[in-house]
Amino acid sequence: MKKFFFVIFFLKFLTLNSYSEIVYVDINIILNKSNIGKSLNTYLIKIKEEKSKGYKIIEDNLIKKEKSLIAQQNIITKEEFEKQLNSLSQEVNQYRSNKKKLQNEINQIKIENTKKILKILNPIITKYVEENSISLVMPKKNIVVGKKNLDITNKIIKILNDQSLKLDFWMKNIFFIKNDKVYINNILNVLKLKKLKKNYKINDIKELDFADKNDITFFHSKKYIESLKKTKSKLVITNSKFTEIIPNNIKIIEVKNVLLSVGLVTSLFYPSALDDSFDKDVIPINKSKFNKINTGQNVLIGKNVKIGKNCSIGHNSIIERNVVIGENCQIGSNVIIKNTIIGKNSNILDGAVLGKKGFGFFPGKVNTRYPHIGAVIIGDNVEIGSNNTIDRGSLSNTIIGDGTFLDNQVHIAHNVKIGKNCIITGQVGFAGSSTIGDRVMIGGQAGISGHLTIGDNVQIGGGSGVINNIPSNNKVMGYPARNIRNFLRDNKIND
């Protein structure tokens, strides 16, 4: 299986061109020594430990039964002894069979997550090839003799590690505990639909792009048709309007309101997702547990928080459970950070609130909250201004790209993706699920509507209202935002 992955992986780099250099890389070392690889191995060990607890008890009981039976061998009849021995042998065989199934399950998890790491590596190595005039990348196992300076393994690990804080999250939701005992009939029951005769387990609920074959997903708009074609999921929630365009290999759960149904199913998998109360387990920070950290007064910290070296945290700030903060970060005073992963060299200024639940609900006689199980992912070299509020994602994550600066009092709603090196000035508001490209500049008090795509190098004038997609390299202003030349011309005529 591994050989198959690696062959596919390296075939992508076999196109020869005018580039001059050939290099090699050791994938096994990357998988074992990179931060994300280590995290996968730790995750697998944890799963094995959790699922093996019951097996240890069973094993101890079997040993006791064996000793007891041997002790009774000369006391009970031969027939009774053979009967008990046969029963014990069956228990031992069942134990071995179950343990083998567990190992196969863990191996499958490893294979699936290794695939994901290789997918992440693909663009990293591609970019490295393009930037360093390389003609061919070879796997180290195929190299008989090679100069050490041609081994790019450590360089790739460094690039991967720089991104690992932001990539770790896909492996397991570290902020919300998933219910691992959800079956198809549980889902049908919560949706008030007829149950199936054959009940089977569903792994998780995910968006089309991230769903695997054992996950349930959803389709509610034709704008996601390409994602529907590529999804690995075999089970989709949709309504009658879209049933005819669902591929034949995907089973359909037909509902009247797709997003309301997704909310109900998400709550089934993540029962605590609607609880956004404060972390009751925070305690005053113990600076000795962290490397070169400087803190103000009354800093509170939750369980399993990771903070890199050379960080500072201001007075009265709260870092809740499982938050990850990279090295050389400065966290201001009166900051609240929950459900968030922050890269290195980033500044979070006074009064910012990161990772609270988004403003998602279904209006009705009684408004129904939508669960938010995503995170906030902050890149490297980012600045988050004073009193910014950044909501965590619903099913996906809210992301702020490397090098992006946000001025004071900016609001970013759930699932928003902001690219690299953007400049967002004061009191700008982003509605949910919009995607902003790289090097975008937005003037003060502009508003960006939801589910839009803003291209690279776009400039948006202050006070503008953006209600349509904007292609790359455009300058817009006004309400509705339009080409800045047209805006200036129209206002000149009006004057």
C-alpha cells in the first residue's frame, strides 16, 4: 500500500525541463520526524491505549481462568476439564480475533492519515522544485550513492513544521469531543425519517471537500457542484431540488431543510458544540512549564495548552483548553483565546476575542442555534488588532493567512478565509464563509457580505459594501462596491 502512495506521489515530479538539479528526499523520515508526523504517531498510540484498556482486563481474566483450570485438573473429571478447556480456547481465539481487528483498524487510520500528509507534502515539494530550479525529485530508497547536499529531507521537514500548527487540526478535532457511536439509524431518528433494516456506523460529518467514504456530508447549493463531483463520501444530506444531480454512487438522505438537518446531525456527533460557556478548568499560569514566557497579572490557562518559547501574555488574559500558540508571540491584556491555533511571530492586541461560536442560527417560532465545531487558525507573522472578534468555523475553520494585519475593531464571522499579507483597517466586518485572496487591502468600515470570493491584489475603499464577487487585481468603492473609476465618475457627475 505504501509503495503505491509513494509511486503516485513522486510521478508528479518526473517532468524534465531546463532545470539543472536532481535531489532526493526520505519520505519515511518526514513521516516520523516532522511535527505533523510525530503528532500522527502520538495520536495512533493514544487511540491504541484508549481502545486497549478493555483488552488488558480480558487478558488478565483469561490468565486467571487458565491458572484456575490447571489447578483443578486433578480434581474435576476429564470430561469437565476438556469442556472448560474448550470453552477457554474459544474465549482466547475470540480475544485474539478482536485484538487483530483493533490493529487493522489502527493501521487503516494510519494509512488514511498518511495519505493526507502526502497530499500536504505534494504542493510543498512542488513549490520547492519551482523555486530552486530542480528537475527531478527522487525517493531516497532508490538512491545508491548520493551527495548529502542533494538530500532535501530536512529542508522539507522545516517547511512542513512551519505549517504544522495550522495542519495538525485536520487529524482530530482537538477542541470538541466526538461521539464515536453514531449509526445511520441514529441520524435518521434525529431527522425523523424511517430507519433502515441494516444499521451501520457513520464516522463523522464533514463538508464535501473533506469527507471520507465513511463520513456523511451535505449538498445545498449548485455553487458546490465541483466539490460534489470530487467528494469521497457515500452519503449526502440534500433536498428534492438536488436529488437528480447527486452521483449514483452516493446514497441520499432527502430532507426539507438541509442546513437545519446538518445542524441536528452535527449536534449528534458533537453534543458539546453548542456549549460556549467559559472554561471551568482554567488555573493561574505556571510559568515554569513553558519556555521563556513573560506574563502579566491574573493570567489564566486551561488544560493541554501549548505555548512556544519567547511569548508574552498581558494582564487578565485567558487561554482556554487545547489552544496552541507558536513561538515569539505577544498576547495583550484582557484577551480571550479559545478553540484557536496561532502560528509563530504573531501579535494579538488588547481585548481581542478569538474562537467564540459564530452567529449561526435558524429563525423560527423559537430560534435554533447552529453548532460550531471548527477552529480559528491564525498564521505566522499576523497582527490581530484591539477588540477584534474572530468567530470559529461551523464545520470548517476560520483562517487568517500569514503576514496579514488586522486593525482595531474588526469582526470576522465563521468560516471566513483571509489570505496572506492582507491589510484590513478599522471597523471592517466580514459576513460568514467569504474567501479573501492574498495581498488584499480593505479601507475602514467596509462590509463584506457572506459566501463571496475576493481575488488577489484587490483594493476596497473605505465605507464600501461588497455584495458580489470581485476578481483579482481590481479596485472598488461604494455601495454596492464597483470599479473605482466608475464610482468616481458617477460621484463627479452627481456633484
